[in-house]
Amino acid sequence: MAIIKKSELKSMKEQQLKERLNDLKKELIKINAQVAMGTVPENPGRVREVKKTVARINTLLNQQKETKEIKEKPIKNKIKEEKKKE
């Protein structure tokens, strides 16, 4: 599994990001199991790459969540103001 570039992550939709996040977490669990058993992972540098990519995906998901909330707030406030005027 190749690590995704930042620009590719930004172009992905939320569902795709979540699927990719699950895949990377599974891969990280496998690598950590190898380390716990005392064997050397096939590619030790991969651990760092996977962790960074997981962090990037989490950051993007949080940013998307925040932008949705910001977009929804003015709508909710307008509805409340309209009800007060009535």
C-alpha cells in the first residue's frame, strides 16, 4: 500500500478518507504486532510513514467537520432570529 500525497488526500471525499484511515490503522496494527513478537518488520521506515499519514487524514477530517459546522451556524442563527421576530 503506497502512502498518499497531501494533494491527493485533499481531493478525496470524507468516505474515502475514512476507508483509507481504517486500512492504514489495520496495517499499523500488523506492524506493531511484528514488533511486539520481536521480529523486525519488513520495512521499518513504513511505521513512521503510516503514522504520519494517519495524522494527516485525521487532521483533514477534523477540518472538514469544522467547516461544515461553520457553514451551518449562520443558517441556524437566521432561523432563530426569524422566530424571534414573529
